Amino acid sequence: MSEIMISLKDIRKTYKSMGDEVEALKSVTLDIKKGESVSVMGHSGSGKSTLLSIIGALNPPTSGIIEIDGIDIYKLSQEKRADFRREYLGFVFQQFQLIPYLTAHENVMLPLTTTKRSNKEKREMAEEVLCRVGLGNKIKRLPNQLSGGEQERVAIARAIVNEPPLILADEPTGSLDTKTGDEIMELFQKLNEEGLTVLMVTHNPDNTSYMGRTILMKDGQLSLDEEDFVSVYSNKKV
Amino acid sequence: MQLYHITINNLRRRKAKMFFVLLGLIIGIATIVSVYGVVETMKTEMTRQVSEFGVNVIITPDAGGLTFSYGGITLPEIMYDVEQLNTADVEAIDKLPSRNMIRVVAPKLLGVDMHGEHKVIIVGANIREEFLVKPWLKIIDDTQLQKVEVNINEGTEKSNETNEEINDKKMDFEAIDLTRQDLEELNLSNNQILIGSTVAATLKVTKGDVLTLSGQELEVYGVLSVSGTMEDQQIFMNLGAAQELLGRSDEITVIEMAVDYLSGSEEDLLSEINLALPNTRVTSLRQETLRRDEMLMRMVRFGIALSTLVLLVGMLVVGLTMSSSVRERTREIGVFRALGFRKSHIVKMIVMEGVSISIVGGFLGYFAGMFITGYAGPLLAGMEIQVPWRIDILFIAIGLAVVIGLLSSLIPAYQASKQDPVEALRFI
């Protein structure tokens, strides 16, 4: 069994925009070990979200090889890739992205919907994971009846209900106040301590202190330049 | 949790939009059901009327006719050189090669006589045959007659009660269907008559009374119930007795026949009659039946065209609404895809939405259609129609709605499944 959870080799991604080719990622090579927690920082347009979507099996790269837990995910068919996302990945989206007409309990059950588990088992799994994130008493509430922090917890519960080995989070604290943001980051830290690999895109330098490693992106490439780190941490464009 | 839980919850959330889709479906299905109901019921009704009107060939004497016109004013036709029919003509009909096509031959003699100061129309006929070709002829039974008698007597005492009012009272009575059930018992002797309801009221006679016509005393065998036809004003008696009474021995005015056109060629039969009875005029009511069929077919074609149009509009409404619903849910579909839903799961969810609304729409549309048929049908069809509740139509309506829902949600479902999750999540 490989010790590497995410392996990116010379990943490139170009988009066509208004007839021009835009290079979103330029030869990104990166390994993330199992059980690691990594934050990806960078200014807007640096390629963070593109990188996350490629690792999330949602966006095939223009070239390069990406393996997750030893599986070359873009060699899978689209439907198999959907199954892979369900089994291997837990997504935490920016602004929670809960389904407004489903209760917290039903939202958490979403990744289990298309599995062969019984309804009872699905209900119990969702309830247990909601208890883990501290929302055991609010499972019947609709998203609009929950606070921002609570909605984020539901989103995290939804990401881990299927017991995936890898969590991908896109700006999870972006719309939360500092105190709630810290609570959420503590939750991610706890999940990482329990053995989950966590990859998080964030703008907030404070969040990096909860992560084991920080990667900096600039103009579609990984940057090791100290000046860039200072720039990102101080939120200034270099 | 299953996919249908998501579908149901989504439908519940988007009540206004779904109500709009439902309304479109209900209108579409109701239109189809009501058009089908009216046409089908009219067809049944017209077929019944045509078959009930047993006479479909009439033989009358051939005669010359002159029409005079003065500056656009036309006088009634003046007949000349009239050659009467006789009993030999009836016998000739019995010898026709296509006789098997003729179910009933009903010859009759028409004449006018006086009763006191009243003119009465005498019809000499073979009474059983007459009842066979005119199923609406019914004799009022004894108990009803007693009531009629009382009413008539009261009418005599109360001078302000008119004959029309007495007639109306008679119409309330249910007549016994002697023609079909007890035709064997219908035996008139040569000094007995059957009397039409209007004549009975005018002459103030009822069953058992005796009328004197041309000096001959005739007993009223029975009074015919009100039928709204010319028979209400006629007095029926045996053909031979009428010929003797009117002094027109062997003479026949008209021969009515009920022909089964399905058992042979109409053209052959008519040419045989023309050959056997050269001095007669043969009129076939087949043309009338065909004309009705043609009218019905036009209505059916109109119904099909209207239903197709409504069907297409219904599909368009459902399709557009579903499509707009899918567009609104772009982000949501992106989330589903990211969480591991396959394209087929997305298609299933959207199609399930369309189909579940369609089932409800088909069900409600059926009842709305039946309601419209029941109340507006008689106005549209111009006749009294009874619309039966039919379970097969209910299933057809639901099936049709499901097909509409399925077809019109397939394209939006396909569009949804083709959505790039990355594009969808860019809204985030």
C-alpha cells in the first residue's frame, strides 16, 4: 500500500477564454502523504481552485498524471470517477452548499443516497456523524434554521459521512466570523488527528497554523519563494 | 434516503412552479378526455338513434309533380298521375332475391276521417310490424290510464285546464314497453283501434271507449304514450279494417322497411325493388346514416387535431418549466455530481419529478375532463348525453400524462446530466 495519498506529476491545465489560451496550471508536481494536512494559499487567480478541482476528480488536466491512493483517476470512466468521488473524497465547499429543501440529517445522508446501504443504516450513520460535529440535537432543522457555523459543521459532516480517506475543503471559513472559523479549523485538525488526509484551500493565513504544511501558489505554479509567502500572509499582491 | 426523497422534497419546495406544470397537464389531459368523451358519447348516441329509427327504406307511389313559381314565390308541389301501391306490391317484395336483407316490411294506408267536428288521421297498418319499426311506440298501461282518465275528467270539470296541460300530465307516465316485451299480446281485432296521445286528449277518449268513424263503432284498444312524433296525432288500426273503413280496398299509401345493410348489398336490393315495383319511388335513408357518419368522422378528426395540439402545448409547458427548473438548480446539480452522483442519477431525479407530476396531472385531468364532458358535453354536442365513468380512460389519461412528462423532462434531464460540475461549482 502506497504511503502517498495525492501524487501530482507535471500537471498542466489550459482554458480557452475569449479565443485565447489561459494557462491556469503550469507543471505542478506535488506529493501529499496519507494523514497529512495541507493548506494551499495564494492570491485570486493563482490556480488554487483549479488544483483542488483536478484533485477532486472533477476537472481533467490538460496533461500530467494524478494519482490518489495509487489510482490514476482520469483513466477512470466518468461514471466510475463519480463512484470514486463518493468513496474516496469528502468535499467541503465554500459557503457550505447545503441543499436548502433538505434537513441537516438529509443533507448529511446525500453521499449515501446512491449506495447500497439500507435506509436505517444511512440514517444511523448520518446521525452519528452529526453528533460528532456537535449537532446531534439539530438534525431535523433546515439549513436556513441553522447559524453559519452550524451549516459549516453540517457540510463537514456531509463530507465525512462516507468515511473517505481524503477531505478537500475550499475556503471553509471564508464566510464565518473568527471565533466560529477557529472552531471549524479545530474540527478539521481533529479529523486529521483521527487519520484523515486534509487538503484545504484558504485565503486566511491564520488557518495555516492548524495544518501540518502550507503550499503557496503563484501564477499557476507552486512557489517556494519566501517573498511570496510574506506577500500572501500580509495579503499583498507581489 | 433514496433518490425519490430528494425529488419529493424538491417538488414540495417549488410549489408555485410545480403547480404551473400541473395546471398545464391538467388542462391538456382534461381537453383530451373531454373531446374524446363527447365524440365517443355522440357516436354511441347517434348509432343508437340510427338503429332505433328502424325504418331505412321507404317505398311511395311514383307520381309526376309540378312546381309553380311566381317572382320567387313557390307554390307547394302539385301531384298528378298518382299510381297507388297495393297489396300485390307487398307480395312482390317478399319474392325479392335479397329478401333476407329485409328485417321488417310495414305497409300502411293513410287516410282522413271525421269524428264529430274533428278531423282524424287514420293509419291502417300491420300493428306488430309498425311497432317493430317504430320502437318509440308504447301503450300506456291500465293504472296509468286510470290516472289519465281522472285527469281528463277533472279537465272536463275544470274548464280552465287546457288539452296541452292534460298532455303534459300524460307525459309524466312511464309506458310499458309492449313493443319489445309483449308483442305477441298485441292483437287488435278489426273493430279495435290504438289512439295517439294528442288525439286521445282532443277527443277525450281512453282505453275501452268507443269511437264512431264513418258510422262504424270502434273500441279503443289502448292509448299510445307521448312520443313527440307524428304518431301522437294518428289513430292506428288493422290495414284491412282501414281499407274497408276508408273505402280504399287493396290500396296502400306507403311501404316502410327495416333493412339490414350489413347482410348484403344496398345497391342490389334497391335495384331489385325498382325492377319488381317499376311505378314506385324508393328512398333509402342509408344516405342519411352515411351523412351522420361523415359528420362524426369530421368531429373525430377535429378532436384528434385539437388533442394533438393540446398535447404539444402541454409538452412544451412541462418541458420549458422543467428546463427552467434545471437551470435554476445548476449549482445544486454540481454539488450532487461532486458528492458522487452519477449522470444517470441526475437523469433519474429530473425524470422522476416530471413523471410524478404527470401522474397527479393525469389523474386530476381525467376528473376535470369527465366533469367538463358531463356538463359542457350536452351543450357542445347539441344532444342529451350520458357520460359513463370509464376506468380504462383513467388509465389512458394517466399513461398519456406520463408519456408527456417523460418526453418533456428527458431533454432537461439530459441537459442537467451533461452539466460540467466544475462549471456548476464556479457559481460557488
